[in-house]
Amino acid sequence: MIYRVLLLLAIVVSPCSLSAQLSLREYIDMVREYSHALASSEAATKAAAADMQIARKQLLPSLDMGAEANYEMRDGEHLDWLVRADITQPIYLGGGLQARQRQAEMVLNATRSNAEVVYRDVLYSAKVAYWQLSRAEIYYRAIERYCSIVGSLRQVVERRFMEGYTAKGDLLQLESRMSDAEYQLSRAEQQRLQALHGFNLLRGADPMCDARLSESILDTIYAPVRKDINEVVCSHPDYVASVAGREAARYGVKVVEARYLPSVRLNLYGLMIPKGAQRDVGVDGGVGISLTAPIFHFAERREAVRSAESSLEQRAIVVDEIVDKISLDESNSWTNILSTQSRVRAVQRSLDIALENLEMSTYSYSEGMATILDVLQAQISWLQIYSNAISAQYDYAVAVAAYSYVVGE
């Protein structure tokens, strides 16, 4: 298409740095390595994994050791001391330890899924930042080209004015248009620098560091194949995390119930104590079984279980909400792809017409067959459609990135 050639030519012939070009994949890798959000989610996953190991080890025997010493001053001074070692093995705690272990596993699953959400967020942010910089650079080159077009026309008007073929009003209108073009160029430069700052900060570079992109919103960006909504929902990390949260709440009910059930523990102990008049060291030990059974807590158990069950109901509602949200996001994202595709095709046709109209108006004015207003109107129309073309290409690139975010590609 003509407008693609013009836009790419505006970039190629423009001054640029000697730095290596950066592809989208390379930029994404930089953002991933620098991302604080990913580092934080990784730390949260490690903490959840450690909590799960703690819950598992509570099922194993524990060894504790203690010592005590007393110095007696009556009936003859002597030192009494005691060293005791205890090995305790939970036998039955109302199923609380097993439920706590399963709960910790569900929390770990939810944390991992939340980390996947963070990863998708970082991926999407990187793509948007990359395409934003691409759009800002192309728009800046477009305004530069617009300034060049206005400047060339001004030279024609100045020559015709000096030769007496045009009125001074035409020259003044061109001066005003040139001033407006320079103003727009300044704004485009500001937008380009702001996009560059955001681009660099995401990858941990100096905000003013120059960057050259090897990919552009003008490149062919293929739309992903639409996935089955059930597959999208079931594989979405938000859904997986919400289901894991619901199951964690379900095991939480069992943990609460176990507090009010009988518990049995096996205890093996060993003692080292002084014996006899010579205060020789004696060793003793034994085995014991402890049974604890809650009897009455003023209906505390009923209220505690009711509270845990309410949390479970809330988690179940969250799962349903997440399903609806994912379905809505997928539908909207796919609709955005189709709509932006239509806008891209429409603006391609309009730009070809606007460019031809601009060329004809400029030629007709130089030949004295059109007024300066005709040329100015053709310039404005061309610039507006030019801007629409850039916006349409950017919107399409972001729409593809958004759908990939939802479906996990």
C-alpha cells in the first residue's frame, strides 16, 4: 500500500542512532528480567511453598529437649538438675493436620496462578510500551513530513508572490499553517520522548537512552486463532487461582472443625537426673498417650464453623464472577480485533485518496487552477487520515496483544 511505503520511508530516511535494533521478543526478555512485580510474585511463591512444607512436617514426630537446675541451700547445699527429651507423634487431631496440609497446597496453587497473572501483565505491558514507542516515532516522522510539505508549498507561494501571481494573503495563510505545523511537531516530539521514557523504565534503562525498534506497527501482525471459551476459562490463571482459593476455604472449614474434636498424641520421653547420695547420673524414660476432648465452649464451635463456611461461600461466588469476567474479556478482545481490522482496511483506502487529492491540489495551485484554501484543506485532510492510519495500526497491534493476554498466548 502507498501509505505503508510512505510511512516506512519517513522512518528510514530520518536520522537515527547507531544503536542495535531491538526486537519485541528481546525487549520482552529485558522487561521480564527487570520486573519488580515478577520478582515479588516469585518471592510470594517461595513463601507459599515453604508454608506447604511446614504443614507437611507437622504430621511428623517432633523432638524437644529441656533442662532445669535448682540449687538447694537447706538441709545441706546441693544442686538438683534435670534433662528431659520428648518425642511427640500426633496420632489423631480430628483431621486438622491433613486438612491444613491440603489447604497449604491449595494456597500454593493459587499463588502460582497469581504469579502467572503477573507474568501476563508484564508481557502485555511490554508489548503496549513497544507499540506505543513505534506509534510515537512514526507519528513524529509523519509530522516532519507534513512540515516538509507545508514548507515546500510556502516556497512556491513565495515565488509566486514575488512574481506577482498571488496575493499576500496566501503567503500569510501559509505562514500561519507553518507555525501550526511546527507546533504539532513539538507536541509529537514530546509524545515520542514520553513513550521512550516509559519504554526504557520498563526494561531498567536510563529514561533518555535511545532505542531503535526492529519491528513496527506497520509490519504484518497476524491475528491469533480464536480459542474455545471453555478452554480459555479453564486454563486462565485467574480461574485456576479462584478455584484453588475456594478449595483452600473448603479445607479451612475442616481445620476449624478439627479444633473442637478429640486429639490423641503419643509421647516418648527420656530423663537424666542425679540419684543417690553420690549424686550419680541416672537415666529414666517412658511412653505416654495423651487424649484431649473439648466438652463445652458456649457454642463457639458452631459460630467458628459458620464463619469458615461463609468464607467458603464467598470464594465460590468469586469463582462464578471470574468465569463471567473471563468470558466478557475474551469476547470484547476478539471484537476489538475484528473492529480494528475493519478500521485498518478502511483507512488504507481513504489515505490513498487523500494523498492523490493532495498531489492534485498542489499541482493545480502551482498552475494557477486552484486556490490556496483548496491546498490547505487537502493538507489537513491528508494529515488527519494519516494520523488515523497510524492510530488504526496501533489499535490493532494492542488488540492482538490484549487477546493474547486473555487466552495466554
